[in-house]
Amino acid sequence: RSRRQCPPRAMTEPVAPAIETPPSGSPTTVAAFDFDGTLTDGGSVLQFLMALRGARTVLLATLRHSPQLLYAALVGGSVADAAKERFFILLLGGLPATDVDRVSAAFAARHLARRLRPGTARRLEWHQAQGHHVVIVSASPEVYVRVAGTILGVDGALATHLAVGPDGRLTGGYEGKNCRGLEKLRRLIEHLEAQGLMRSDGSRPELWAYGNSRGDLRLLQAADHGVNLGKLGRWGRLRAFPRLVDVGVASPRPG
């Protein structure tokens, strides 16, 4: 399959030690990468909304709803999911899906060119070189995460679906659930089943998982090898997991 073609970036962060060969006799291996803050620096949702609606409209809406958004960020969970959906309905409801697709394609390429983290990108390329099944699993809108996945040459991009009404316009709401927390793990298993990658006994393949926030915690806990890409070190939610610079061929799951 095609590999990404992104301009080189200066190395500003440590990268994992080079690994020349995969473990001998290893089973089929899956590598699942979060998108925002893991493959890329920072978030992407506000920039995406600005690309669609303009910076002024998005900033005014953010200021107007800042108390609710701040509360949702602090509480997390279903409260955060609902607040995010209401914000999407406000800003995306009524937009033609074809226009959103067009803007999303340009946005994804631009965002990767500007924000791709070189250390994580090299790790993704290592998994690809070993023939592993590489997937992006993200709470960000699938409409541009899918395009980013195509650019990076991954095998799947699982993200939050935005609902489209019978008139071909976005409702702004989700189709299904926000792809975070336990939903990330559920969507990944569903993908592996659809791809015929589950083992004959019903268990999943060996799993590497990379994330940076509490939304990735359940996925990393379920993985054989969870890796912390957060920038808060021992203060972050994923502090129990090894960091990328410390990861070799295998690293035991904390327990």
C-alpha cells in the first residue's frame, strides 16, 4: 500500500530506539495509535471547525459556551461527550456533507504537514515495516481522520462519525458514540473482527497501543504493550505506562 509523503520536520523530541527485527515467531500484531496529541501535536478539532466556519464564528461560540465546555473538560466521560456533540450541532448542523468532505481533505493534509510528531511517526513506520496491522483510533471527526490515515498509509481509521441527514447535510450530532474511552476498544475489536484478524479461539492479536490522555486509558490497559505519548510525564493520566523513548521490542503491561 502507499506510504505517506509528508515534508521532513526537525527532530524536537526523543524517539524510541531503533529496532531492526521483530520477535521471532510472533503472532499477527496490531498497533493502534490515537490521533490528537499522539500522532500530532495538540488538538485538531477547533482548527477543523475554523476551517469550516471561520475563526471568528468558532471563537465567539467558544467564548459564549466556555463555562459549559470547561465544566465538561473537568468532569469528562459522558458529560464531555454530550458537550462536544452540542458544540458540533451548533457549528456544523446544516452544512452540506460534500462541502465538509472537500474542506476535510485539505485540512487533513495541512494538519499533518504542520503538526505530525516525528518520534511517533517513526514508530508508526516501524510497525508498518514489520508488516503489522496499523490503525488510528480517535475521538476526532472521522471525516478528516480517515483522510489523514490514507496519507499515512495505515490499515484503518476509526473515529467519531458525524451524522448526515436525508437532505445530505450534517446534523452536527454523532452517528453512534463519541470514539473515546471504552468505545475506542470496542471499535478496534469490531474492526479486527471485520478484517478477519481475530484468532481462532476468539482472542485478539498482540496489541500495541499509543495514547496521550485519559480518553486512551481503557485502550492502553487492554493492550499487551501500552505506550504513553503524553507530555505531562509522571503527572499525566497514563503515567503507569512506559514512554516511547523507553520502549524496546516489548514492554510488560503495568498491572
